[in-house]
Amino acid sequence: MLEPTHGVTLASIYAARKRIAGQVARTPLIRSQMLSERFSAEVFLKLETCQPTGAFKLRGATNMIAALIEQHGHDALAKGVTTASTGNHGRAVAYAAARLGVPATICLSQLVPANKVAAIEALGATVRRVGRSQDEAFEEVARLVDEEGMTLIPPFDDPLIAAGQGSIGLELLEDQPALDRVLIGLSGGGLLGGIGAALKGIRPSIQVTGISLSQGAAMWESLQAGHPVEVEEVESLGDSLGGGIGLDNHCTFALVREVMDDHYQVSEAAIANAMVDILEHEKLLVEGAAAVGLAALVEHGLDIRGQKVALILSGNGVSLETFDQARRLAER
Ligand SMILES: *Cc1c(COP(=O)(O)O)cnc(C)c1O
């Protein structure tokens, strides 16, 4: 059989699952009484908020670092791994590297607030403050890779990253073998691509629905254009869904195109309402990016009557200040 160009296979997802077992949480899938009644369906929530770093990105980062150790030996990573991310991916790389005994350097711009820097340092990583933007932090990452022999752990665009996130799909089907549909937040596409590849590989009839922001959604614009394009980043409650997909994208663009059935955009107000609903009725604090599945069900009036549907609560990286903004927006 021909290898798919994106390099993600069901076998690579099973291998990831095995590799990361014991290093990351096998998260619960809970039935939501409130949402099941509201939509006359069986609605389940996959709690990636239960990961030790508060988001699913730990799966991909752990899989990639562990696979590199397996392939090249621990010494090949002696110079360490690196990335540039203030958010869930930065925490994931810091945590995964520490667990696997590899040094990690996370590059952050000088504008990143001290509490976020401290949070990454507390996970055992070295933080390097450089430049005044995320782009300048990335230039430093490229330099560390080229000149200091560090290894880049990218946030989504790598078959090992997507396969790690795909382990969520295997867990979903173990817990609910008769799932009809899964709604997944979509930015760079590691999460949707990995889960979609797992689900389609096992049961192709499962509907895979992607949800993007209504502005600054690079994957949405790229799918429309038929090739990766750049978009301007916009502030959002779903900040973990911001950012580009890379003009040189070599994995997730093709993967998402292959496994996604339908795709919606959601407004800030819909995200805000969904965040508040999930806190009020499920007693779960989630970030905006994790609330987009519910936001799409409501804003687009998706008909899921009689279906078994899972929403991926992808992370809880939200400050009380940001949650407060969501609350004020939801009250309007
Ligand atoms: C990164 C992230 C996403 C999107 O994942 P991609 O692989 O970039 O599509 C969704 N939710 C949260 C909480 C994230 O951190």
C-alpha cells in the first residue's frame, strides 16, 4: 500500500498510544446530562483538561520526544529540545522533556508576562527571552537548531505530533464504540488530523467536524485557497486556535483535507456563551478553544438528534481575567 503523503497512519497512532502510555493521562469521557437533554442526543465530553499540563498537547510532544529517543538514542538529544510557545505547547514540551530526561529550552518574547515564564520554568525548562514578538522568538529557535544542535518540537506539523494527538481517537472508540460524530477545535490541525485519522481508520462512517475561529483562521482560509496561506492574527477568546499553519506545511494540511467531513466557524459571543455554560452546568473550567464544539452546535443549530456525539474539551489554559471577559460577553 502507498504511504500517505502526510505520514500519519493508524499503525503510527497505535504506536504512539503505546509509547506515551504511563507518561500522559488516559482521560475520561463523561456523558453530559445537560447537553444530552438540550440536544436530544447522547453528548459526551472528552476531558483533556485532566492532562497534567491542562491540555492534550502533551500527547504529541511526549510521542515525538520518546520516538526520537527510541530511534536515535538518548545521547542524540543531549543538546536538548526547543520550541517557541507561551501556551499549551510550551508547557507540554517542558513537561514531556523533563519526564523523559531531556533538556528543554523554550524561547519566549520579552513581552510574555512573568507569570507565564515562571509557569514554564516551574516545569523544568530553561526559558530564553528574546525579541519583541513570537516571530522573533521563532528566529531564536531556528538559530538554536542550526547552531547549537537542538531539536525542534513543532506544535502540530509533524506526523509524530499528529499521531500522538490521535491517541485521543483510540480512547474515544474504546469508551464509546458506537460514536456517530466528533466535534474538534481546529487550528494547525494536529488535533483534528490525528483524531480523524484514528477514527476513519477504524470506522470510516464517523463524522469528523472541525471548528475554527471566525477571524484569523489560517486552516479555513488555506482549505478555501487549496494551499497553505498566511492570515493576520486576531485576538480571540479561543487564543489557542490562533496562529498560522506554515506556508511550508507538509503534514497537517493534507491530513485535515483527507479526514475532515465538515467545518464551521464560531463567533466570539458563541465561544463566550459556551465557556460559561460548561462552567455553570458541568463545573468545568475550559479555555475558549475547548468550548468551540458546543459553540458550533448552538450557533449553527447543528442537528444531532438521536446521535452519540463527543466534544473534545481540549484544554483549560485560561486566566480568571480572560474568563471574566467571556462572562461579560456572554451576558449581553
Ligand atoms: C493547540 C490547541 C488546539 C488546536 O490544536 P491544533 O493541533 O493546532 O489544531 C485546540 N485546543 C487547545 C486547548 C489547544 O492548545
